[in-house]
Amino acid sequence: MISWVKRLRKSEKGSALVIVGAALPLLVGAAGIATDTIQWALWKRQLQRAADSGAIAGVYTRIKNDDQAAVEGAVGDDIDVNHHTGINLLGTPEIELLDDDGDMEDQVRVALEIQKALPFSSIFMASAPVIRAESIAASVPGPDEVCVLATDPSVAAVGLEIAGSSFLDLGECSLMANSKHPTKAASNGASSANGGQGSSIKAKSILAAGGVQYSSSWDVDDYDPNSPPITDPYGPDGDRTLPNPATGDCTKNVNTDMSKNQAYPMDRTTGPQADVAGQVVCFNQGDGVKVQGALKLQSGVTYIINGGNLTMTSTSASLSCTGCTIILSKLSNPASTGNINLTGGTLSITAPTAAGTYKGIALYQDRRATDNGSAGQNKINGNSGASITGVIYIANRSLLYNGGSDTVAPCLQIVGKRISFTGSSAMTIGSSCAGSGYGSIGGARRVRLVA
């Protein structure tokens, strides 16, 4: 027996099995811990995704309704859809509405926790670890300058439409619709998602508070649906509120019939003269201003068309003015303000660049004008060629560029309730126009994760 033990001690047979046996608990433990760690990491990632999505949903809701209960409801609904761990949350989500911090506005913080024991680690741990995910989202400034802004916030409105064979070259500028229409806030004018092949756009981006259609023939860097709306920069809540015109603004009244531009005591190519630059000349004829010849308005003057439309129908007609603003209103009844109706001829207007009430504004329609749909639509179409530097501001009605109009605008902003480009309209717009008299419309704010 003693000799057998001595031989066994010296034998090398089965040594690997002994080593494996000794190491087996370590191998099993490592595999078990690795498996549990992978599962914890997966749950953490899924929980973080739910927290991120909830925070973003909270910001979108806070932009519309800055109310704790409304935000909590939106975050809760989003978590119900996007929480995929299959584990019930520990308690209720932490949802906090944070104060603005610099450019970061409407911040929402969401924190979630889960806890679930796993088969291997539960052997050694008294309780499972708590997995926590936290996210903060905010509304932040977008990088794009907007040259075309449709302000109608309605869920039923097509705020921006680009159809037909329109050609728009906005360079590094963008287009924005505040409409909350779920699919066509910014529309390509077709029922299909990829319509609009007949039109051509070059722009930095197309944004909308609702849905954005696209087209394979458009050269657009980004499509950004569900973007926070842009406040009307010239409206009551904007950075620069334009005043409502009033009778007392008039420093000179003109009651001459202007239907043919020939009844003036001055050359027919020259419009009514102010006594000094900076005055307000009011056209008081009830049917508005009908340009059928060559009409050149005095520079440095504000003109109010007090009732009726601004109309130009003849292909040989022209309307020009340097450093002036043309306002459409009906001072006694602003709801019945006339429209722009340019279906022929040429238009050349440069807005004033000097300090003043209407600095940078080329055409301005009274915001108190009744919005009566297509019946109140402003139009630039036909053979009209236009060179406009400044802002076209149509606060409460729509603007239609339709067929044959060719606008060359080194520096132009269009702000309208609803804006349509159709037919064979063509427009080239420059941006970054610091010397034009108007300020830039900053890019639409976007919701992003910030922490």
C-alpha cells in the first residue's frame, strides 16, 4: 500500500484533470458574472433609451404647454411605448422641469430605475443592483437661417407648399412652416411622400412643426419635421413688433384716381411726392392702386394703400421704389384690407435701411386683415418679374407665387400665414444680408439631448 501511494505521488497522469477541477469554480463564476453583466448592460441601454425618449417627449410638450402635469403625462405615455426591459420601474419616474440655461430652453430631466435579480449573481448578492438611467433634453437653437416662414399653427393647414415646376434657390437659407399638420405641414404638393419631382429646391433645410414631405429632385441638406415653431419675428410676440397702421400716420393724403397713372400734376412716371423724406403718404382711393404704366415712387417714404388692392396686370407696367415701404390696410376697417395682386409687369422695391419704424420692410399687409382663405390670397404670378430687397410680410393671409413669376432677391425674407409656390414660379434668394435693414430669422429651435 505504501509503495502504491509513492508511485501515485510521482505519477503525472491526470494532472490536467486536477487543474481543471480546481479551476472549474472560477470558470463557472466568470461565465455567470459575464452573463449577468451583459444582461445588466442590455437593461441599462434599454432603460437609457426610454429615459432619452421620455425627456425629448417632455420638451416637445413643454414647448406647447409649460405645465408639470402635462409634461408628466407626455413622458409617461412615451415611457409606456419605449420602455422595453420588461421590468416594472422602481416607483414613478423622476420628471423635473429645469430652468433655462443659456440657449437651452424648456429643459426636462427624466430619471428611471429598475431592479431585478439574476440567477447567478443572486447566489452571492443579498439584493439585485439598482439600474438607473437619467437624461436631460432641451430646446436649442438650430444652425440655419430661415428666409421663408409660414406662421399658421393650425393642425389642418398646409403651411408651406412647393408644387408644379417651381424653382427655388435659397442657397444656405431654410424654409419653415409652423403648421402642425401631421403629414403635410410643409408639402411637395402631391399625395405621395415622394412627389414634387417637377419642382426644384436648393436650400439648407425644410422644417415644420408637423410633418414634412420630400422630393428626390430637391437639393436639401436636412428635412426636420416636428421642429419647435418659430415666433413671428414681426408680430406682437416677436423681437420686433411692427405697428398697426392708423389714420394719424398719414402726413399727406392722395385722393387722385390712379387707375391709369395719368391724372397727376407731375410726370406720369413719378408717383405722389411727400413734402420731405420720411413722411407717410396715404392713397385713399377706394379701389386701391392699379399700376398700368410706369410708376416710380419717391424714395425714403412710407406708402399706405388705404383700401383696395395693389394691382399690376399689364406686362408693360412697372412699379419701382428705393428705400420705401408699401403698406396695405383699410384704416377705417382693417379687416377689409386689400391684397397684393401682381399678375404682370415688373416690380423693383428696396426697403429702407436707415433706422425707422419700417426699416427693412418692403411690403406689409395689415395683420388685422381677415383671413378668408383663397378669397383673400395675395398673388404674384403671370409674367411678373420682381426684384425685392427686404421683407414681404403677410401676417394673416396667404401668399401665392404662381406661374411665370421670376424673383431675383439678393436679400429677401418672406413671412406669411401660408405660402405657396406653384406653376413655373422661380425665385433666387440670397441670405446673410446684414446691410439690408432687417434682422435674420434664426434657425428653428430643435429638441436635443443635452445631458
